[in-house]
Amino acid sequence: MKIRDLAIRKKFILAFSILLIVMLSGACILALLWSQINNYQKVKSDMAEIMMKFDKAQKIEQDFLIFGWKDPDFLNNGKSKFTLDFFTQLDLVEQEIQSKISSDFINDRSLSQDFHSILTSAKSYRSSFDELRKLLLKRGFRDHGLEGEMRTFVHEVQECISAEEKVFAFSLRRHEKDFALRKDMGYVDKLHNTTDEFISFIENAKTEEFPHMINSYKRSTINAIRAYRNHFDKIVQTEIEIGLNERSGQFLELNRYKNQTEPQISLLYSKINSKYQEINQKAFYVVISTFIILLVTIALLVFYLRKTVSKPIIKLDNITKKVLSGDSNVSKELNHQSVDEIGSLYRNFHQMLENLEENLHLIKEKNQSLEKKNTEDLKQNWIINGLSHISDLMKSSQSDLKDFSYKIISEVVKYINANQGAFFILNDSNDHKEAFMELIGSYAFDRRKYIKKEINKGQGLVGQSWLEGDILYLTEVPTGYVNITSGLGEAPPRSIIIVPLKTENQILGVLEIASFKALEKHEKTFLKELSLRLGAVIESIKMQEKTNYLLKNSQEMTQQLRSQEEEMRQNMEELQATQEEMSRNEKTLHHKINFKNLQIDMMDGLLGKVYEGVLFFDHNFRIISSNNYVLKTLSYSEADLSGNHPDLILKSSIEKEIESLYNDPSFILTGVSERKESKIMDKYGSSYDCRYVLTKVEYNQKIYYSLLFNKTEAEFGKKVLKHLFQTKKVNI
């Protein structure tokens, strides 16, 4: 049988079979390529994610090296938010790379070696950072680590006596601080030379010139100097291991692995992207080829079918035109006698006419559904385009917060066809007791309504939105709240929306927008999604401003330190000028001090022979000194007694006793009371009977008292005591 003798149905089956074979062949090839495209696309996306996480880890590393290692949490236990975040990001990078290494697709494309190389570099980067973290923890800052221990050695060195020793100690501290600031090894040599000179000075010092330079003092001072130098050398060695600059020590190691890992990731990303583009190109050629073959095949089939099928259906075409013109009797012209495909078509066409009206109704409903979906798609595209546009504007306007706020609020008001808007930023500086929202950017507002630019939490609509952390949308605006002003006059808005700008931690700002029209749902959605992005950008800008402020303060402090260094150099010259004068006066002063000490020792010895315990206190009845009996026999320390009341030891009211003595003529004349009896108590609560007297001494127009006591079994004469205090005023 020839093809032209086949039934119409078989002719169409044959034609469509040919088309189907062509389409399936192209589709199979395209499906295979598409599968590869999807795999490469997924790997490409994962590589981009790895790059982002690695970049974030690098930023955390930089923040840690700038100021994070000085954080008390890190200095206490070697861990902080920076280190935890850094290792978390690298864990994610390594997990992502490990998952790719175990992927069959990666192994089939011979990419596993590249991922292994990146994984090795990332682990080396982690190890290098961890080693640097340990070194920084060992070095410490302020009261922590080696620097904290340094203070103990500094204190021991600075406990020197003579001016020459203090000059040496000051020079050591200056070289230590110069090295800490500049990381210059020249200051290490200077410190070593200074310590050698200091030790030589101590060893060669003579007691004739420096009486305190006895052998025990020299040994302890030299040991303290050497301990100070040894500990300083430990700090220097730690600094060298860390790296005196970014091109040495652990800094160099860290940067080497970082600079090794990042290009590897970028190179692998480029390699995958190139392969992805190549397969995309192949898929494009397959689509074009399949499309051309289909066009040629369709053209041939159309030519053949037109010749063999079109003529029999011309009549049916004419009938169709009549149906379209509204002829209701056209069904009578349909021939239902034919049994071939044309006859079947006539019968089916008749049935179609009956169902046409119902189908038209269904088509209308379908069109309405499509129009609704198209409208929703347009709104979604409007949101996406708006967010993209505002995001581009945010990237180019992050240098100044006020300029940023004005550009954003003006662009948002224009984009949603509103009339005016205000941009509030959270002000939580230490200059204020409580944080408040400050108006720093507005668009088309009447300034007379916004003289007050500070809004507290819960105050007004803006403060309420801040307090609740949610969007407020009003279509019934309170009277007098705000008016929209134009050249034609003023009118209240129809709607107001107040949007808090959030981050994960807090609310950093508020947008307030007024409009003559009610906002649609997609416009509210746009503002809600925009608020999340604005919150992150505001947090970034404020952090940048804070960093700039700290940098400026650091520069000012550096300049101030330089000025202080010059001033101290001048002071050193003045010290050297006065050194000779001090040396001349030292011998005379030494003899006077020895003579005075001899007098004090004689008085203490005589007083100790008369009374066992002695307490001195001021007119406010606060103990200021005592003798060795109170400290050793009664077991009190100077810290226990200093500033406390004498009743701590004597179980009688001293204040009442002294008040009563001012009515005693004998006490007024001699300053010595009659002997009285009471109890004394040691530090551990044991009490003893005692006899005591109270004396009064006037010095520099101030009144002081003393409590002199013996246990009952120790009988001493009161006459000896009165002999010691013949006058009312005694010089002490």
C-alpha cells in the first residue's frame, strides 16, 4: 500500500511519529546536557557559597587581629565570639568541600583533586590561625598573659630607693613601651644595655655614697632587674613568633595559607563556570539544530498533507465560517453518512457545536485566572526591581549616615508614589541616659511639624512601632498628626505606614511614610522586605563610623604619647641638673634622719617599759597607730586597727570616758587621766583585766589621744608616766 492510500488518521500518525522521533532525539540529547548543566550549576552555586563563607572567615580574622584579641573573654580562656565564628565559618567551608569530594559527579569530572587541594589549604589556614590565637593568648594584654605578669616584675624593679636607680627603672620602662608600640628590635638592645648598666651601677655602688646599698639589697635588686629582663625577653620572643609585622612570624604563615586558599577557590570556580558555559553553548546548538530539523520536517509534512487532506476539509471549513457568522442551520449541511475520518470529523464537529457554548464559558474563566496570575507576577516583579534599585543605592551611599538616610527615604517615597517620608535612626550613644529615635532624613515634610527630632520608646506612633517591633499601618490618621503640604495648601494624608528597621539583635531605625492614597498589599510587602535590608546596612554604617572614631582617637593618642616623650626627655635633663644638689644634701639629711630615729627609738623604749599596750587615735576616735604589743601579743594587724574604734580592744566607751575627763581639773592641767580598770580583748576573743590611762596631745591645732594600758598583774607607777607629760602640749 502506498502512503497516499493510507487513511487520514494513519497519515497524521505517520507525520506526527516522524516529528516525535525528531523531537525525542533532540530532547534526549538536551536532557543529558541539561542534567550536566544542573549539576554544574549546583556546584557553581556551592562554590560561590564557599567563597562567601571563606570571605566572611577572613573578615572575622581581621576583626579579631584588630581588636578581638584584646577582648577580656578571649584573654580569660582563649575563646571569644570572634574565634568561635571564625572556626564555625571554616567548619562550614570544610564540610561543603568534603561533601563535594564524596560526590560522584565531582569524581567523574576529575575535580576531586582540586577540592582536596582547597581542603588542605583551608585546614592549614585554620591551624595557622589557631597557632596565632594561642600565641596572642600567651602574650596577653593589660592584666593577662605575659603582659599581665610583667607588672609584677616592673613593680619589683621600681621599688628602688635612690634617684639614680629610679632613672634606670624609668629608662627600662620607656624602652619596654617603645618596643610594644613600634615592634622595633633596636629597643630590645637598648633595654638589654640599660639593664647591664643598671646592674653595673648596683654592683659598683658604695655604701658611703648610698647607705642603703647593702649586699642583701644589691642581690634582691639585681635579681629583680634580671627577672624583669628575662620576662621582657619572653614577651619579645612571643612577639617574634607572632610576627613583628605582617611579613614575619605567624602573621606571615597565616597570610601565606590565606593567600593560597583564596586563589584556589577562585580558580576552581572559574574552571567550573567555564565548563558550565561550554555545556550551555552545546545545549544551545542542540536546541537550534533540533528546531531547524523540526522546521524542515514540518514544512515537508505540511506540503504533503495539504495535498492529500486539505481539499476534503474545504467544505468543512466553509461550514465552520458559517458557524462563526452565526448561522444556526449549518448543522443540516453536515454529512453524517461518511465512515472515514472526514465523516467522523463531521460528526465530531456537530458535537463540538453543542459543547461550544459550555467551552466558551470555561475559557472565559481560565482567562480571568491567567489575568489574575499575570497581575500578581507584575507586582512581584515590581517588588524585586524596587529592592534591587534601593540595594544599588545603598551600596553607593554608605559613607555618611545623613546623606544615606535622605537618599533612601526620598527614593522609597517616589517609588511607592507616596507624598512624604521620614527616616529615624536609633541614637544609643553614652551621652544620653536612654536611647531614642532621631530624625536624620526626611522628604517633603513640613519642618514646622518636626522641630522636636528625638522620640523615646513608646512615644507617639513612631515610638509605639519601635516598642512593639512591628509595622503600624493607619488609614484613619489622627487629627493634626501630620499634614501633606504643597503649593496649593495643606491636607491630611489618607494613610500612614510606620516600618521598624530590624536586625537580628535590635531595631536600629524607623521609616514613616504618609500618602494621599491607601497602600496596596504588595507595597507593604516591599517596605517590610526593604526594612530588613536597611537594618543590616545601618548597622554596618554605624559600625564603620565607630571604627573611624576609634581610629581617630588612636592617632590622637599616638601624637599625645610623642609629646609626652619629649616632655619626659626635658624632665630627665632637669633631674640630672638637680642630681648633684640632691647628692650634697643627702649626707646632711641622712644624719638628721638617724638622729630623729634615735630619739623616736628612745621614746618608744621608755614608753614600752612603763606600759605594755599603746594606742593612738584622733579626735574622731579612729585608731592611727599602735605599738608592737598590740600587734604581736594581741594578734591584731595594722589593717585590723587602722580607721577602727579603740573599743575594738578596750571594752569600755572611750568617747564617754573622754567627755567625763573634760570635767576633771587634773586632766585639763596635765593631759593625763587617773588610772582606770577595764578589760581588753585580743583578735581571737580572749579577754583580760587591765588598768589604763588616757592622755591628750595637741599638735598643729589638732587634738590626739593615746590609750596606755597594762594587764592587772603588771604593776607600774603612774608617777613615771606623769613625768613624761609635764606640759599640756607635746611636740611629736
